[in-house]
Amino acid sequence: MRGRGHGRDSASSPPTGHPVLHATPLPALEDNYIWLLTGAGGDAVVVDPGEAAPVLDAVARGLRPVAILVTHHHPDHIGGIRELRERFDLPVYAPVEPRIGLDDCIRVREGDRVDLPALGLALQVMEVPGHTLSHVAYYGGRYLLCGDTLFSLGCGRLFEGTPAQMLASLDRLASLPPDTLVCCSHEYTEANGRFAKAAEPDNPARDDHLAEVAVARAAGRPSLPSSIGRERAGNPFLRLESPGIRASLSARLGRPPRDRLEAFATLRAWKDGFRG
């Protein structure tokens, strides 16, 4: 083991065991979520705190933060860390990225493992470039903490990475077990659903999902977490081989996509300009 609960484990041997945890998305900023994975005693890991106030409010209600996880360097994911560290002595796990300018930060790479003994949880680190070049995700205990790589019914914009990098990252996340809970960092599901309907007009599973989301959002509840199985069934970026997606892309290109990469790049560019 190296550092505070940090070791190098093979990515092919993910942590096993499903501790009893509760995943809570704390609304932050405009449409962000700060995720908490909380054990029965109130200990919790805090993921991508773009601001400190929602976490401090949770602390006032009994939360005991034990660590902070960072998926990437964007300000809406790291903006609250300094204030939280001034209040609590917390280890911070973050990708190897100089734009995350935090002192005494534990840098994580592909194949590393983050051990959180207070939660009985070990998380595998996965490098998932695309949205940014140094983006990572954390997976373990049935939870996928994926930042801005995978969204419910969508995926992140390519601010730095290439379509090939993002496609490989999404393929990797889609290969996780179907009951994996997808804890992404923005409330984009309804907007993504409008694009998903344009890209694949006939998808009853997706439409059932969106009906549930509409009820949740009308009641003021989050649409998340989703699951890998649900995303495979409805997320157009994970369904490049579906006949409906292929037909829509063929209509846009004037011919069938040459391969999955062209299909993904065309779909992502379409989404970038979509106003629906």
C-alpha cells in the first residue's frame, strides 16, 4: 500500500463485495450534483464538491466526511475543496493533473485503488479521457462515480479529448455489470432525453425511463442515479449499432457511417448543435 489507503492494483481485478451504502446527490451550483456515498454510521466520501455549502449543510445534519474524490479539474467539480479542507482533515484523491492545484493531494492513475475503510469500500480508478484528457472515474461496491464522462442518456462534451478516446471510455464503462449505479455529476437527463428521441425515435425502454424521470423531476427529486443496464437500453451514445441510430446517422451523412467511430463522432457533433 502507498500513501493513505492508496495502492496499485490491477485494473483487471476490481474490488469485490457490496457494502451497504447510500448514494445521495447534493444539488450544487446551477445543475451539478456532489455525490455522497454514506455508510450506516454517517461516514461518507464526498465526490466532486464544486462548492462547500451543500456539504457543510449535510455535516450539520450529521454527515462525517472521510475523504474527497475528484474526477477532473473543472472548477464546478473542485471549487469547494479548499474550504472543506480548512474545516476537516480529509485526504483528497485526484487525477494526475497540474490544473488541480491542491497541496498534499493523493494523485491516482489507471489501476490504482482507493481504500475507504470507514465505509468498507474499495474503489478502482479508471482513466476515462474524452471530456478532459486526465478525467478519471471510480468504480466499486456497485457504484460508478463517473463525473462528466457518462450522463444518463448522454455523455460529456469533448473539451479536450478525441472522439476515439471518448468512445473507448464509454465502451469501457458500458461493459460494467448492468446493476452498476451510475452517479454522474449533472442533472441533464430530461434534456438528454429530448436528443435521444431525435436520434432513435422508437425506443420504448428509453421512453419508460423518461416517464419515470418526469415524475421524479416534477416532485423535485433527482433523476439519478441511473444504472448501466438502463443506459445500455436508452443512451444513444451506448447504442451505436442499433438500427434506429444507424438510420438517423445515415440520413444525416447521406450514407451509412463507415464504422463505430464515425458513428460516434457524428452523433456527438449532432448533439453539440442540438436545440430540442
